[in-house]
Amino acid sequence: MGLFENMRTAPVSELTLREVVRISPDASIRDVVNTLRAAELGCAVAVDDDNKPCGLFTEAILRMLLAKDPACLDDQVADHLTTAFPWVKLTDSIEMVLDAMETKNFRFVVVVDENGKITGLTGQKGLMEYVAEHFPGEVMVQRIGTKHYPEQREGA
Amino acid sequence: MADSQTPDPGKGEFQDPLENYDPPTFDDPLERGLHEETVTAIQSQPYAAISTETSVADALQKLAAQEISCLLVEQDGKLVGVFSDRDLLNKVALEYADVKNRPVHEFMTQQPIYVDETDSAAAALSVMAVSGYRHVPIVDLEENIIGIVSPQRVTKFLRAQLDKAAS
């Protein structure tokens, strides 16, 4: 099958899911930033006692907070979590990830199992990796490189 | 004496290196669309740019005011870097008081991977997949900035391509 059918029928479990950075709602933003730096990720998830996601803290939230008040680093992250985050089930189609990102305008999508417990994180990178698998020639060009390869991860 | 029909390697006769090249063909309508559309089919404007000497504080305020995640950093009209939410997270957030007045070129991601305006949309998506870049600048043949492909724009483009393939 090609990309078109795969996106509509293949389940989210076929995407490479990223490990979730779990945080306590009681943590300070400073602690969360340190955690995200160590994990090289731009999104942390607050989970409840049942391992269900209850809020997201993203680098976009951090940007807006910093711009408003740089002293926000000592705030509790609970005060700044977004609860309107996109999520999909492992058994949903990959197209649902695209829809979730578009509808909520997020680049991270929380993945939960049939019981609503968090199992991973996907989003733009996972989706792009899946799409790129269908263009091995283009991937080869990027890996061999007509241009330099960045020494540091973006960035963007 | 050499046959007039036989190429003489000593004379450096031109041989087209692409004479046996078969361009890829795609049966899948979505793959065909992503391969045939150039990257300019993905919305790439407007974009926001700053100079290398812009302060970190001003760059942050610009990101926040425009509610965007990435600024292109240019020098003499050429792309030299990007300054994004990830740079803020990794290099600025905890150090903000000390670095807010320093120039952004000290904290930007230097020499970002970009695509040419004639590259396929699939090429831009492959950059995102392989290099981990979420924002991919587009430049013309003179390496002048044309625009930037963002996650939101790629999502919208993919949605439109899926709908087109379904119709």
C-alpha cells in the first residue's frame, strides 16, 4: 500500500513514539525546563495517579511566559499547564494524528491506550518520519547531504 | 586510425551522467503529489526575520508578539541562522537575566538546513524527518530568503494533499 492508504488505515502504533517526559504538577517551571533540556524534548506531560494525562507544558507556553514575566521560572507548573491538548489512541489511524495537530494547532500529540493511560508522544516529527519512509531517495539525499549537517539539533 | 563513430576518451567527449536516469514514478496519489509539488506549494509566508545583532530580549518579544515559534536570522539578506522556541528552552530560559541584552547570534542555531525553492515538498518533509528541524527555511538560487515552512503549514498542506488524493 502507498502513503495515502497507509495514513488512513495504519494505526498510530506504527509510528515511532517518543518517550513521555512526565512531570509533577507541583514542580517549578525551572525544574521542568531542566527536565526538558535533559530529555531534549519540547513538551512535558503532567499525569495523574492513574497515569492519565492531565496537562501539557510546552516550549510555546514557556515562550509566552518568559516574554510576559521572566520571573515565572519559580511558578508552579500546575498554574500554566494546558488541558486542551490533542490526543489519540494507539489504535486510531495515523490520519487522526494529522487531524489532532491541525485542529488543536499543536505539534505534539499525546498517545493513550484503550484505558486512557498515556503510552507515548508523537506529533510532527513522528508524522514526518512516517511520511519520509515513503521517499527513500529524498531521505538518502538528506543523509548523504548536499548541504552540511547541523552540529546541533535545532532550534526550530 | 580511430573510427569516426567511436568516441575518443582523450578528447573528453561529453557523456550525459543522467542519460540512464529514470525519474521515480508513484502510483500512490499522495506520494505523487508530495513529489511533484515544489516546496513553494506549502505556505511559506509571511515569515519573520531579525538581524544577528538583535538582542535576545527583542527576539523573544517578537516571537511572543507574533505568536510564532521561529525567527529567521539574516545578515546582508542571507540566511545565517534561526532562533526558535527550542533555542529559548535550551540556551536562554534559565539564563535570561544574564543574556537578555546579548546579540541573538550567540544563541541562535547556526547554518540551519534549508531547501531550495525548486525542491519538492517531499524534500522539505524529509529534512524535518532526518535532521529533526521543525522549521525549514526556503531560499532561492542566490540564497535569498523566500520563506519558511513551519509545522502548522506542513500539517495544513498534508491535509489538503490527503483531501485532494481522496477526491
